[in-house]
Amino acid sequence: METELERTTLWRGPTPCDWLDVSAINANEMRSIEDWLQTVLGSLALPTAHRKQWMDTASVLDWHEHEADETESLQTRLDCAHVHAYRGLVAVIKNGGKPLLARVYSLVLGRQGRAWKVSLGLATECPPGIPEPMIANSDHVRAAAVFADLSLC
């Protein structure tokens, strides 16, 4: 999907729960970026229009933002003025079947007239309420492998 200011690229994995969705915006006015960031922040966990093609419904089961001290190293490494990091759990239903679970990780980053949204969905077997160390050893490790080499251009 592409507009005058925004470009979005989507990669799909083997299940409706596996995706990588990258959006970028170029704007001469910081106000345009701030407006875009606020719009993006309001809908991070929910499927965008182009993801709805392969999933009937999605329900957010858990969603939270990381604390600022958890994103400081990322902010420094990527040289960004704005960094918001989120993660959560989403139930996805395809063709009226059994709900599948997706662990969703989203980054919203901004610097010098540009902003990015990077959302990663990973199929998970970790149900709601499972202890955090089990999620860390399964889902967070896979997400870290994807985000480890992230660079902005």
C-alpha cells in the first residue's frame, strides 16, 4: 500500500498469525509525523485492512507499552527522537475455525522528518496467563532475532 506520504510493505508467513508489516512516512512537517504516529498508536494490535484478507476476526487479549527505560538502548542505537515499543497477544480466527494465537510486537519510531512502524506477528502456543519466563524463552527470543538487525534508512 502506498500513498503520497506513506509506504507499507507486508510479508506473510505460513499462518494467519505470522507477518511482518513495515510502514514508513516522509514528511517535511513534524506535525504530519506526530498526527500519523497518534493514528498508528491507536491501532497497533489490530489487523490493518490488508491483513484482514486472510483472517476473519482478531481480538486483542493483552496489550501494553514498554517503559521508556526499556527502549533507551533502541532509541540510541537507531538514533530516534521517538520510540514506542509494544507487545501483546491477539486471537485470530480464520474461516470460522479454532482461534489461533499471535504474539504481536510493534515498534513506532521517529526522527528528522521520518517515522516508521514495524509490527511483527508470530504464531504462539503460549496461552493467556502463562508465566512470563516461558513466553520469553519461546516468543520473545524469536522476536528478538527479527528485530536484532533492524536499521532505518
